[in-house]
Amino acid sequence: MTTFNLPDLGEGLQEAEIVAWHVGAGDHVVADQPLVSVETDKAVVEIPAPRSGTVARLLGEPGDIVKIGAPLVEFGTAGETDTGTVVGVIPREQEPGTPAAATPPATAGKTSPGGVKATPAVRALARRLGVELSLVAASGPDGTVSAADVERAAAAIAAAGPLEPLRGVRRAMAINMERAHAEVTPATVTEEADIDAWPARADVTLRLIRATIAGCRAEPALNAWYLGRDKGRRLHRTIDLGIAMDTPDGLFVPVLRKVDERDEDDLRRGLERMKADVRARAVPVEELRGQTITLSNFGMFGGRHAALVVLPPQVAILGAGRIADRVVAHRGRPAVRRTLPLSLTFDHRPVTGGEASRFLAAVVAYLERPE
């Protein structure tokens, strides 16, 4: 019997969700035959069999989250039988029917390592009702959690509905946002671009891409990666632009490569292909990696300005709010003009406020061009 572990899928990924098995226990497989599909950080990856042999056991079900390096499949050989290897042994004193080891009695209102004060009876009630004591508002004397507190919390949980574990894209998004919150020192500057001179039916996304290029050329410090561990940055010679795309499954940020070297027709084709791949959930893994800066046109859904999230190692994300007619000063007089709100969030560790402001000024200057 040999065990095949979930292989390293690259890009520092730590886990994957099993989507579907292509084989079952007892099947004979050959090397490189599709074994299982897993979803990892917004892409579905097919993992091939590492060898020929008979599948003895599948070590997971669709929907399970498996860590990189964890057992995935057990292979047997012809004539080999499963001896029922025990992977976890219950200590004799904990086997069913044997007395549990005596534990010292707890005192009323004893404080747990987590700082929650509750009696043993209340703790038992919380376990039975599935309530996390640290989340319960205590009303008892000296901050002690009472049985009534636990029952109220249980009722609130029941009214809120069952816990829905995050899967696939949403799980990856949550992990990435936690990482960004832990690593980045964010700051945001905002501005408004007067786009009243734009022709009818102007392609907003293409103009924003071109404006981002203008910003990067004016201030290359924002087209960069910051490596916190090394306290250093890498300035990129080309612009690989991440385009944030909202879907019912969560947020995708595929990459348009070398946007600064492509004409508008090529960019338009790239955008259409990208949208089709996202709709079909067929974005290649390599096209979800390596953004040097990101663009989010959140205004197509609503909102004026936003403090966006910079996903490391990038150092900046440009956001475009909802286009609307607003009263602004134009040639020294109040006037109603069509304006585009802009928000630039940047990592203030490697990027200065002056660099961010110059970048945003170049973006605005490009957008305010009439052509």
C-alpha cells in the first residue's frame, strides 16, 4: 500500500477543495490518468495519477478542504489486501465502556484560559447547544456567563440560520483579504475626473486601463511589488494589470499582460476573452497570478469613493466610482459636469504620499482628455 499526498500546486498555496473524483475505490488507473479535480484560489485544477495501480481508498469527499501534503489516495497492488491500518488509536482509558480518568472538580465561575468565566454546568450547556462561550455577552455577577446567556445566544444562532462554510472562490477571497489586512499598511487618496468632453458610448474600461498606464509611467513606484520580509521592492518594466471582476461565486482578478505594449483592439479582445473565461470558470491558473497593479471599476455597481484592499505583493489598486453629473467649478463658474470619482489605495510602507498623488494626478489628466 502506498499513499499519494496532495502535491504542491505552486504559488504558495496551502490548501485545495475537492471538487470531483474521476476514479473510485477498486479502479485500476494508469500514470497521468485524471484522478481528481480540486479548486484552489479561484481555479479548478485536474490532478493526474502519479503511477499505475489499483485505487484502494479515497481519502476525502467532494467539498472537503485538503492541506498541501496531506494524504489524498491510497494505492494498492494486484493481490494486495487492505489490512485496515489504524491511523488513530484511542487510548485504552478513553475506549467506550472504560471509566474516564478522574479530573479535579472545577470551582464555580472558574475563568478559562480564554478569559471566560462560567460554571462547569454552563460550559456543558454551551457545548451541548454548540455555542462558543467567548462570543456570549455575560450578564452574571462579576462578568460570569449564565445559563440564560448561553440560551439567548443559542436562540440567536438558530434564528440566523445554519453556518455556511465558505468554499471555492469565496474561501480564497477570505484568505487573501486576511493576508492583506495582516501585511499591508493602507492609505487612500481620492480625486474626481471631469469627463464631460468624452464622446457618447466611450469604453470606460479601456480608458481606465490607458489612464492606469499613464499613471504608472508618471510614477513607476506604484507598478511594483513590495517584499516585506526583505524590506525591498521590485519595480516592474511592464504593466501586468489585474482587472477585478465580480461574480455570484466571488471576486476574480485575472491579469491582462503587458497592457502598456498593446493597442486598443488587442486590449478589447483580451478583455472579452477574460470575461468569457471568468463566466465559464475556465481562467488558467497562470492568468490569476502576477498582477503588478490592479484596477477595480466598482462604480458600475454603485459607490463614489472606496478604501480598497491592496493584495500583496502589489502596492496599489486604482478604483473607479459611479459616473454621475455633479456641480463642479468649471472655468471659474459653477457648472453641471459629468464626473468620474477615483480612489487610489496604496501600501504606505514602500510608497510615499507624494508618489501616490502624482500617480493619481496623471490618471486624472489622461481621463480628462477629450479624445
